[in-house]
Amino acid sequence: MSTLKKNKRIKRKKQLDLYGDLKPVVGNSVTQRGKPKYLGGNGRQTTGVSKRKFKRNLKRIRVVENGATVRRNVPVSMIRSGLIEKPQVVDPFALPDEN
């Protein structure tokens, strides 16, 4: 195995540990007709099943990783829960505090 492939695998593993797998998951979309029995109907009948993808809700933001600021596609759920460390925004025209 070449060093380049090994380094790519190591980077991928670190990203998976931090953000999880960001690939879409495959599932089914079911089309039905009819009225449910509990509403007085004869029951629901399935008329078709087709494949679909459940995509992660990703946002491309700047993230602090190992002291460096990088851009990553991050799940919004992780941003909301506070698991992502964002870089501190500094006002470029602010005067420094005099202590």
C-alpha cells in the first residue's frame, strides 16, 4: 500500500470519527391508496414501492480542527447540539483592549 493511500485512509477515519458517515442512506418510498380501517375504510393498499435516498442535512461551515480553521460539510444536528467548535470571529477594525 502506498503512503498516499494510507494517509487518505487515516484522514477519512478521523473525519468519520468526528462527523460520522455523511453519505445518504437508501430506503423505500411507498405509495398507497384507500382509506384506513380505523377511519371507516376498507384498509390501505400499496400501489408501488420505489427507491429513495435519505440525505443528511449538511451545512458547509468553517470548523476548528487541531488548531487550524478548515471548511467542512457538517450535519446541522451537530452544530445545534454544540459538538462543533467554530472559529472565533474577530472584528478587523476593532481597537485592542488596553489593560
